[in-house]
Amino acid sequence: MVAVLEGRLDTAAAAETGKALAPLYEADGRDIIFDCNALEYISSSGLRLFLGVLKAAKPKGSQVIISGINDELRKVFALTGFTNLFTFQ
């Protein structure tokens, strides 16, 4: 399953994005890829969405992979400790 994220994933966009990501909670053993090639910014609200998907996916045997993050986003993931939780490509 692939979710393509674009633009800014901030507090204003998190509610709508959360609804769009709802099918990922039913991954049932299928891996989930967040394609972040076009993602420019992520806030704590956006990070919570990633974490929510991860918490739902792991018990079902799914792996969550984050692909294509830029250097600025990688710094955010590192500062929050998320680099230890997710697989990056």
C-alpha cells in the first residue's frame, strides 16, 4: 500500500490527511510505504499520523517504510526519535 504525501502536512492538513490514510489501518500484513518525495514540511500533527499508522500496522505484521524524505524532514524525524521507529528508503 502506498500513500503519496505532498506539500505541507501541518495541523491544518492533518485532519483531512488522517481521513485519507484510514485504509492504511487495515493493512493486514501488507507493507505500507509513505512516498514523501513531494512532502515539504511536517508538523507534530503530521508525525502523529505516521505514528498512528505504525501502531496499527505492526501488530498485523506490516512494515511501514518512509521513502524520499528531504534533508529537512530527515532532521525532524531524527530530532523526534522517529528514525528509530521507521524504515527509510
